[in-house]
Amino acid sequence: MLKRGTIADLALLLVAVVWGSNFVIMKDALDHITPFAYLGIRFTLSFLIMVVIFWERVKKINVQDIIAGSIIGFFLFAGFATQTIGLLYTTPGKSGFITGINVIIVPFLYYMVTKKFPGWWPLVGGIFAVIGLGFLSLNESFNINIGDLLTLMCAFLFAGHIVSIGIFAPRRDPIILTIIQLGFTGIVNNLIALMWEPLPVGISPGIWAAILYAVVFCTIGAFVIQNVAQRYTPSTHAALILCLEAVFAVIFSYLFWGEELTVRMVIGCVFIFAGVTVTELKPGLPMLGPPRVKEKRGKILPRETE
């Protein structure tokens, strides 16, 4: 029988698949609707649907839930905002690579916040993943500009999102955390869209279909799974598994958009998979460092002998 941690990791893999598929679907949508309007509609609809479905839980929300969910929601909104603005000034390849650096940031950020050392293998796996993202994303000279700096900020913010979920999810209702972070993100995106973007007019059925796919699968389904899964798997595992989003984006783009799949891209995918595999299997080679710990339902327990 599979352990809870293994099931959680497999669930996060499903999230990476869904998010990877959305790059292809979202590509057309953003040609016809402004970014913050798209995000505002996506997250607001997700919030309203979850409120209706889980109304009995919503009635029990307390101040601690609001604080925790808002902190998570801030990192989610700010990550999307800096990534979106940064993309105006940099290339998609560099944006994808720099955003993916969060797999290296997460272990250090987790240690800074919790003072609990996550182990050396997540760091080794993160290095493999960043190398893979470089092969996958960087096809031009790497010159630093304002877009790159904003995207680097986005990487720190998405790392903060993962770590904050890892901290709060074991102690709070993950459904409530999901609802609050979606509501927070939707409200702020709508405010920015109203202030700085033209009102969306005449959204076609095809665009609504893309938005509804993002709402049901990439937002409600994905964030509920992430909040539940991170009760049973460390934040460092989550960051590495979710970086497979870039791999699946390449695969779906190749299958449905006819994007060329080069040897360089294949090498990048192999490095990313190697990084995740190293972290999951933890080879028997001894590594120096403080004892590793694992999270389980809000308690920190000694890691079992591997």
C-alpha cells in the first residue's frame, strides 16, 4: 500500500501535468484578453465556485484562517504579477528558467523560516533541475534587464508560496486555505485590471472555455490538491515536483502546437527528471549535514532510516 507521502507526491505530479497543459490553452486566451483581467476572472470564478460548494466550511472560517490564507494569497498574487510584468521585458525562455530557480530557493527559505534543515538531497535535486531548466529554456544570450530582475523576484515569491503552504497547511483546513488565497488573488487582480487595463469586451466562447479549463482544473483542482498534498510531503519535494510543469509544457506544446523538440530540450527534461528522482529515491550515498526531518499532519517527526 502506498504511503501518504508517495500519494501526495503523485498528486503534485498531476498538478504539474495540468499546469503544463495550461500553457498551450492560455496562449490563445492572452492574445484576446489582458493578463490581469484574465487572472482576475480566473481566480474570482474559482473563489465563488468553491464558496458555493464548501459553504458549510466557509461559515466556520476564523481570524487565523484569514491570516494564513491571505499570506499564501499574497505570495500567489505577487508571484503572478511580477512574472506577468517581467514577461513584458524579457523572453518566455528566460522567464521560464528564472521562475524555475525557486526549486533552489525553497530549501534555503524553508530553513530560514523554520530553522529545520530539509536535507542535502533536495538541494542536489534542485541543482539538477535548474541545469535542466537552463537547457530547456535558454536559447539566447543571458543579459540581465529589468524583466529578468522582476522574474527573479517572482521566483522568490513562488518559493514563498510553496513554503507558506508547507507551514500553514498541516495546521489549518486546506480547503479553507485554498478558498481564501483564491479570493485574495482574485480581488487584487481585479483591482489592478480596473485601474490599468481596458475593460474586456466581447469575450468569445473559445476564450471562456479556456478560462473555465483554468478555473476547474488549473485553479480549483490544482490548488486544493497542492494544499492537501503539502500536509504530507515536504516543501522541497513539492517545489521539485511542480517544476516538472516546464517539462509537461514542452511536451504538450510539441504534441498540440507542433513546437520543435530539440536534443537540447530533451537533455533539459532528463536533468529535471533526474533532479526529482534523486530527491524522491535518495541514493544510499551518505551526505553530511544536520539530521533530516519530515512533516506529518503538523508535527515534525524524526525521519525514518532510509
